[in-house]
Amino acid sequence: MRSMSSAVRVTVGVLLLIGGLLGALPVLGFWMIPLGLLVLSIDFQWARKGYLSIILWLRKKKQRRREKKREP
């Protein structure tokens, strides 16, 4: 049973990553890449590192925007 759920997670994660690469299409988008990495991070260390690096990048970007708003 456990291997079946792992196979489902890997399949869903890969499909989300592929959908994210087609980000120019209306329904599919770049938002699917972090979600795919999040699903894959349960089973794979490399995906966990990729997901965490995206999260850190987004936090830094958000912090820079806040700092720009404070400056007159």
C-alpha cells in the first residue's frame, strides 16, 4: 500500500512540474512548479532542496519589495 501511494505522489508531482513548464498557457502556469516540487519533496531530497530554494527566493523578493515601499 505504501509503495502505491508513493507512485501516485511521484506521478502527480511530475505532472505538476510538466504543467508548470507550460506556464504560458492559460490554465497551466508557473504556479504548478513549486506545488510539484512540494509533492515530490515527500519522497526525494533533491525536490526538497529545490522547493526550499524557491521559498527562500520568494521571501527575499517579498522583503525587497517591502523595503522599496518604505523608502520615499
